[in-house]
Amino acid sequence: METTAQNSGMFFWLLMMAVMFIVLIFMPARAQKKREQDLSAKVNALQKGDSVILAGGIVGTVAGFKDNVLEIKIAEGVKINVLKTAVVGLVNDLQATNNQGGVK
């Protein structure tokens, strides 16, 4: 009788470990995918004059569009062409995060 109780206890423990493993693997991946989708939607909705942050840390203003390429003004008389995928954030989003108790 004790062996059956021990086996069922061991099975329950293994089942709980498997569930925890699945949760720990898939929850962060799901959150990351949501952030990527949000950023993609924001990048696709960019307009001239919006301030963006590029992958290299460059901050600039959208000056034009060509298919998947953005023309970014980074200084007076200086414009660069970058892929839309180089945009990692919007300046307005960064300021909103900072105003919510982040870095000041």
C-alpha cells in the first residue's frame, strides 16, 4: 500500500515540475512576441516628424519613407537611410517610461 502512495506522490511531483517548466519557458517568449508586435505596429504607423531610436543608439527624426527604408534626420543637414528593422523604439515611449518612475 505504501508503494502505491509513494508512486502517486512521485507522479504528482513530476507532473508539477513539468507544468512549471512549461510555464517558465513559454510565458517570457509570449511577452517578448507581444512587445515585438507592438513595436512593429508602431514602426508601420510612423509619420514624418516622429522621433525614433535606432539600434545603434542614434536618435533622429523621420524625414521620409521608401518601402522598407526610412530616411532619418540625425542633425541639421545630415540624413541617413536605415531599414525599418533598425528602429528599436520611439522617443515618446521612452519619455513616457521615464515619467512613470524610471530613470530621470
